[in-house]
Amino acid sequence: MARGATLFQNVRIFDGKSDALSAPSDVLVKSNVIERVSASPITLDTKTDVRVIAGDGRVLMPGLIDAHWHAFMAATPQLLLMTADPSYLHLLAARQAEATLMRGFTTVRDLGGPVFGLKRAIDEGVMIGPRIYPSGAFISQTSGHGDFRFAFEVPRTLGGPLSHSEVEGIAAIADSPDEVRLRAREQLRQGASQIKLMAGGGVASPYNPIESTQFTEPEIRAAVEAADNWGTYVTVHAYTPRAIRQAVAAGVKGIEHGQLIDEPTAKLLAEKDIWWSLQPLLDDEDVPALSPESRKKASVVFAGTDYAYELAKKYKIKTAFGSDVLFDARIAGRQGAILAKMVRWYTPAEALKMATADNGELMALSGFINPYPGKLGVVEEGALADLLLVDGNPLENVRLVEDPDKNFLVIMKDGTIYKNALPK
Ligand SMILES: [Zn+2]
């Protein structure tokens, strides 16, 4: 797994941006950076120690980026998360991080959960997994989408003891601008690359209607100021026009979900250059087991998905791909299949561009605290070397990403090869 230098010979490149493959090319990676991309063969000094990968005309593309992931919670059932020994849960998360990388996702933006330790272990090479842009605990008001306390844990006296999910760093419950500021700064102190707030009702949380607007503008603004002073931004969970508008007025730079948006609010996102991190949520095989109450809320969201993508396209809103899988190992295993669903609204090239170059641009929004400075999501000289060698052309058949075990022959992250299934 040593980094060194790698030469990909005779590959056709999907560079993350273009809607067509390149002519047969060679790509030279040195250390963790793409050093050269050349349409004519790259010849090497015989003395240099370079690993050569014969692409045989196969497709080389950027590693995939999931802009809405929960490394701690994607594959573990909710009841276990609320009751099991945290050290056990962290080991499960580490196992899932390796599976995530092996699905070709070389970067994830983590929008809630205790992943600072996991990120560190991966970055140090102790564990295997994707680059993680962590948010740390998501910040929620009392009774908001991040309030998963049991019924008997309320009332809490001001300044009283923290609930289990707060102690573990999953959620932070805050009920004033001062509390939000404190919690936001605590996440930044631990290494959050962006801050995540719950700004409106959610599906899986029991104590809030989906129509609810959460926090007040001054509360959200407190987080925005804390993030902005650290060079980064706030993104919010919000579905409804009212929740989205309040958050935008407070200065957030991202909206997560937003399936219940209306046309004027979509226009506002375009005008304000806000990133819209949308999930292809449909009433299909990727719906987790839900309580009857949550199920009712979910169908309202599913009904909005088609229109949301239609508006995102109509107003050319900066749109990110994120899967937002929670509590289910089977569905987490379908991360690539969730991406492939995007062809309901986009061409394969557009969908793959969103999950590579576009999401890479979104990651860079974390400014001077970006944990992985450098270009992500593109195959070009000078970019970070996160690469997939695909057996087939994903621009013709995006469903290749559904079966990474079979179709991703080489997986490279940061110049290191984690998988090489090419015949020796
Ligand atoms: Zn989420």
C-alpha cells in the first residue's frame, strides 16, 4: 500500500466535468497528487520505481464523493446506537468506513455524528476509509430534529446534565444564540470542517412535525458567525420553504434535503448561490423500517423529490449528491446504487459530475480549515490522487457504480492503492 508513484497506462478519462471520455491517455501519480495527464504515452526513467497499471482502454475517473453521509450511523440500527457500548459502535463505524471506501467513495462529508477519532485514525493510516469532512454533533433545538432524548429525560433544567447522545457527540441541544454559539465552537474546536444545524422538522425524529420551523434567525446566525470566523460555513437540515428561508436569511451556505421547497424559494437559493444537497428519496427499496408516524412524514417528502430536482435544474442551483443513509447496513451497501438513481433526472455524466467535481467544489467551501486542501473530484494535473479504474464506461452505463466489487478494479485514495483487482 505504499504511495510512491503510479502510472496508469492507456486509460480513457472521465475527468469529473466533461460529458465525454478523453482519448486514450496516460496518468502519472506521484505521492498523493496527479502529476501528469498526457494523451501521448508517458515514458519513464528506468531507474524510477513506478508501479505500472495497464488500463487496456478502461475508464479512469475521480473517486466518488458523498456530500451527506453519517459514518457513525449509516449502517448501525438506531436502537443499538442509543443503547450499546460506544466503543463497540465506533468499531462498527470503522468497519463501515472501510466498506465505504471499497464502494469507491473516497470522500464523505459527514453531517452528524462522532467521527473525529475515526477521521484521525483513517488519516493516520491506522484504519481504512474515506476522507472525512466532519461536522461533529449536529446542533438542534429542544424538540428539534436532533432531539432524540427519551420521553423521561424532559424537563431538563438549564445547565443540567447532558443526555446520552450529547455526551457521545451525536447531537448538541441548544436553545439560545449563546448556546448555539458555544456548541458550534465546540465542534470547531474538535476539528469540524463545517457546522450542521437542524433548521426544520424531520422524518426519523419523534418530537417534531415535518412542517415545523426550528431555531430562530438569531440562533442560526450565531452558528453562522462562529463558522464564518473560522473560514467555514453552516449547512442546515430543512424541508419547507419557511425553514429554508429563515436559514438563508441567517446566512447559511447550504440546504440539506429541501424536498418540500416551492418555486420562489428555489429562485432564492439560485440568487444567493446556496448549495442544495438533495437526496434521491423515493418510495422504493431504499426506505428503512420506520414507525407509522415517520412513515407518514416520509411519504410527504418522497412526493416532493421529483419537483425538487426539477426546480434545481430549472434554476441551475448548485446541487450536491448525498445519500444520507441511516441505521441500515443493507442500504448503506447501496450507496452507489443510490447515486445511480439520479438518472431519473440527469444524464449519467451529469450525475457523476455532481458526485465528483461538483461535490469537490462543495468540500472546498470549508476554506482555510479544509482538512484536505487540494482539488478533489477531478482528474487533472495537480489534483489530489483519488481515482477509480472502472471496467466499463459509466457515462454509458451508470449502473456500473451499483456493483463496485465487480466493476471498480482499482481504488486509489491520496495516491495509495487500496484495491487492485486487475489480473496480475
Ligand atoms: Zn443526515
